Amino acid sequence: MEEGAEQIASMTFEDALRALEDVVRRLESGEVPLDQSITLYERGEALRRHCQARLDAAQARIEKIVAGPDGSPSHAVPFDADG
């Protein structure tokens, strides 16, 4: 596991999202040296992957909750559905 990955893995979705927003804010400021920008970008990518995995897990849990007796979704609506 890369450095910091264990710390990220233990974060809640909300904590990881806040950390990701901080990384983006710092990168967008343009005041971070290049080497630090690369390190921040790598951390941001790890945070993004963690957030996506948490969202995917939540979606799977929701779909399981609303599944019919035969296992097919009885009334699930995709998260990205317009509506």
C-alpha cells in the first residue's frame, strides 16, 4: 500500500471528500511548488478513488435493499437518472 493509502482507506466518505476539496483548492491556488503539486495530485487521485469506491458500495447496498424476491430490482432508480 502506498504511503497515506492506509490513512485514506480508514476515512469516512465525508472526511475523504473534504480532504479532496482541500487538495483541489490548494492546486487551483497556483501557489504550490511543482513537486508538491504532483504529490497533492497523487493524494487527490487516491482520495477520488476512495470516494468512488464508497459511493459504489453504497449504491450496491441500496440496490440490494430494494431488490425483489427474485433478486431483480423491484423499484431501484439509478443514481444518475435525471429526475
